[in-house]
Amino acid sequence: MPGRPGTEELPAHVPQLRDRRVHVQPEGIAPFRPAVDDGATAYGLLARLFGGGGTGGGLDAADRDLPLLLCVGRLHPVKQQEQLVRAWMLAGLHHRTTLLLVGGSPADPTAVEAEVRRRLTELLAADPVARRRAALWPALSNRHSQDTDREGPVPDVAGSD
């Protein structure tokens, strides 16, 4: 859409629309509107994330004050999660941030997903710090992904199972 005036400006660019009613879909993603229980859900997700002890399914609770980088998308070479992890490690960011990759289905993965997951696991296994500070979760609902992305106090999960 060329400019903010929207439909008033459009006929100047597309004369065939002068005598027609035009509907313009708003650009971008709708603003996040938290649901009543989103706070509890976010705390639960963060407790799960930082209760994993750096096992690949979760991060070490000792790292909970580090910035969290979040990547959400299907596990596929076109999404370049492997490049992201490689860059995260090569830049030394794994020494000062944590990384959560969300996507795919470990219970019923496609062959492509399984290969991407295997390659990510292999890449992370080469560095004990990176392995401890990266987690790979299965796909979440959009709402849960948004909850994970919200800033807020991280619950104290030291001693969690």
C-alpha cells in the first residue's frame, strides 16, 4: 500500500479502481493481546525451560539471567536453524546468551525434520557450553510461542525436577 492515506491514494496508482470500493487489509501482525491466564502459562513454560539442567530439552537454571534468543519455525533446511546455531557459536554468543529453537515433532517427525534435529544435536554436542545453553523444543501453539517471547520476571526454578 503506497503511503498511509490508503484507499484514497490507491486510484492515483491504479486508475481502474476509481469507481470501485476497495478494502485494504491492515499490514503486519495483529498486536498481542494477553489472555487472562497467559501469565501463569508463561511462568510454566519458563519453569519447564529452565528446569532442564542443560540437557537439550531445557536450559540450566544457573543461566536464567542470560538473554534468551528465540527461534520459532518448522525444522527444515530452508529455515536455516543450523546456520543460526553455527553463527551463535562462532560469534561466541553461547558464552553470554541462551538459545531456544522451537519447531518440529519429535514424536512423529518427517525425514527432513529428523535430519535437521540430528544435525543440530551433532553441532551442539561439539561444545559443552553451547550444548548446555541451547534447547530444542517441539512445536508450540502460537499463543505459547508468544508467551515464551514476552519479557518478564523469570521464575526461580532452582531445585525444580
